Amino acid sequence: MASLLDSVTVTRVFSLPSSISSISAAPSVSGRRISTVEFRGLKACRSLVSQSANRRYRFARGVRGIVCESQDTTAAVEVPNLSDSDWQTKVLESDVPVMVEFWAPWCGPCRMIHPIVDQLAKEFAGKFKFYKINTDESPNTANRYGIRSVPTVIVFKDGEKKDSIIGAVPRETLEKTIERFLVE
């Protein structure tokens, strides 16, 4: 089985202690499986900090380790979920444009754009409203707007559907769509 480090290009050469030289795709510590938040990148470090016990582990002199940083979720804005009963008041009667993400819990691409929508909600707070609607829990609204594929993002302005984007798209695509409706 190839290790994770086989596919990583490192511009600086350094050695790793034997305890972490072969990191597998399913890492574990003391027999416990590690759960990660969101991969942000690899960084070389001289010591490793255990978050659970607040202990600092130092590598041997001159040896560095590789640490996977995760996204800081404390500053993230949680985009509220809607139901069929909330639809009229929250979306159609809104005084500002609204972006609604139609998603399902079993959908992998939906999980890819959730953090993007959360970031955009934080950036455009007050100028745009953002909601998520689970198509499994609110099928009436999904059927009304012809949602056949998730994720689908729809922009509403003045109670009317103005634009829709289907699939997991880059952040720039959603950002340009938002900015287009802010100008109008």
C-alpha cells in the first residue's frame, strides 16, 4: 500500500522519525481513529502539539515532522436550514436577494460546497441572505422548483427565481453570481 507521502511534493528535504515515516490513508493514534475537519495543507514543524492533553511533543534535534492543518471552524457562519413551511416568509418575502442551496445528506458534492456557502454567507452578511434546504426533508419545495440534481443553488430576488447553478462549482462562480445581483 502506498503511503500518503508518496504523492506529496515537498520542496524542502528533511528526514522524518520512523514513527511517522509511513502515514497511511487511515491514520490512527494509540489504536483510535483520527477524525479530521477539512484538509488545508501540509506544513513542516519542529514540534507537535496534542490538542486533547495540551502536550507538546518535540522531535529529535534537526528532525521535522509533517502536520496537516485543518480549517478553523470557530469563525464559520452556520447557514440555517429551511423547511417547506419557512419558504414563503424567509425566501419569497425577503427584502434582500436570497441564495438557497438545495442539498441532501447522502450527497458528496453537497459537502464540498457547504464550506463555500458558509464563507460567502459571512462575507455578504446584510447584503444577501443564505439558506440551505434538505431535499429529503422538504420535497415539496424541491419539486416546485424542479430540483432533479443536488447540489443546486438558486438565487431569488423580489420573490422570483433569478438564476440557478447545478453541481459543485468553484467559489468564484458563486461569488460572481452574488455580485451580479448586488449591482442590479
